Amino acid sequence: MDTLESIAGQLDTTREIQSIVRVMKSLSAVSITQYETAVDALTAYRDTIDKGMQVVLQDYRIREGHLPPRLFPDASGREGWIVIGSDRGLCGRFNETIASFAQSRLDNREEPPMLCVAGLRAAARLKTSGLDADKLLTLPGSVEGLIETAQSILIEVERWRDREGVRRVHVAYNRRGEQSRADPRAIQILPVSQEDLLRLADAPWPGSSLPSFSMAPDALLSWLVRQRMFLEVYEALAQSLASEHAARLAAMQAADRNIEERREDIESLYRQKRQEAITRELLDVVAGFEASGANE
């Protein structure tokens, strides 16, 4: 049977847990804003990279009469997949969602693709499905670590290209959907989308003439393609982390409501037990008073 002291201890514990949950809610809300701001900040740089590729492609077409053939490689060859999950829990079905999505894309391949997973929990989910990561990375704890993580992924992609013959690379990650739902998606970062290349090559230049450049066209184009890949990986990481924190925020909000209901129940029980204790004490006083009067 619960005593008044034990109920008071339960109430203190519940309040402490609720305080922790509310701190986690605040941290997730702040993190969502930071990662989404990081994505928005890419807009200007992405436009600069696209303008640079537009200049090089249109200059190449003027000189050679066609676009660089190496930008349109044979679609055959081994694939590489980068799957972005999370290192931490308390985010609902975030990792299950991206793991199931990636598995549906990776199963039944004639040649097993190279697999790089960012996020220990997602890697564990994939491993239980028989998909072992060739490279496992941890995720940054803040926006400042996104650059280093994106660079680590691109280094792995270069290794795949040089040593494993990988020609196509995809990134699978969760985006923040409606009501904080994790919506999985996949993008191809290598080779560059033919639609994008043709769009840039055919788009009218806003000025009267194309800008000139001093670097060798092939070298400049390779650098621009690498920068474009970096932007896409960086954005996928930021989108995924924003989605993770949104899922965690939703989970913490649900937990906060449940804890609040539990706290109210315990407080009600505490008041009931306290009233019972007071009533017993009063009855003991009255009984004692009556007993003393009877003895007189």
C-alpha cells in the first residue's frame, strides 16, 4: 500500500522527469531552427555554383559544339548509397522509416552496392536486415559539424570511384514532413542530373555576354561538380537532422502530456492520502479526548 511519503517521492520523480522532457523539447525546437536556417543559407551559394556551371557549359558548347561527354557517363556500373539516420533515440520511428526506405531501394540488386551510413541507430537497423555498412559515420551534434561530416562523406565517395568502380551515388535521408512526420527521399548526387545540365546549358545568361574565366575548363567544371555534390550532401544532412529533431520534439510533446496526466493523478492521490491522514489524526484526537473525559 502506498504511503504518503512514497507518493510524495513519486511526485518529485515525476516532476524531475517532466523537467528533463521540457528541456529536451526546447533543445529540439532550437535545433530545428538552426538546421533549417543552415539549409536556407545555401541558396545564394547554390545559385553561384549553378551560374558557374552555366558559364562553363555554355562556353564549352560554343567552342566544341556539344557538352562535355564525361558528364554523361554510361548508366551501368556499381552503385553507392549514403544513408543518413541518427545516433540518438527518442525520435519515434525516424530510423525505422529511413532504414525501410533504403532497404527497399537496395534489395535485389545484381551487384551489392557500396553503403555508407551516417548514424549508428540507422546502421543497426540496416544490419538486422542484412545490409552491413562499408563505412559508418557519426553525426554532428550541431550545425558547425555539418561541413566536416559532409567532407568525410565526399572522401568516401572519391574512394568508391577510384577503388570500387562506383559510377552512381545516391543519398537517402528523411525530410521534415507535415505534423513532424519523417518523409524519406533519395537523390542522385553522381553523376549530375542530365536534366539539370541541359537546363543550365540552355538557360539564357542574364547579362549581355558570358563572363570569362582563367582556369582550364575541365578543371573548373570538376571543381564546380564537387562543390555541387558538397551542397547536396550538406543539405541532406541538415534536412535529416531537422527532421530528427522534429520527430524527437513530437515524441517529447506526447511524453510531456502523458507525464502531466500522470502527475495530476499522483497529486490527486497525494491529496486523498493526506486528507485521510489528517482525518485519522483528528479522529485519534477526538477519541483521546472522549477517553479522558470518560475517565474523569
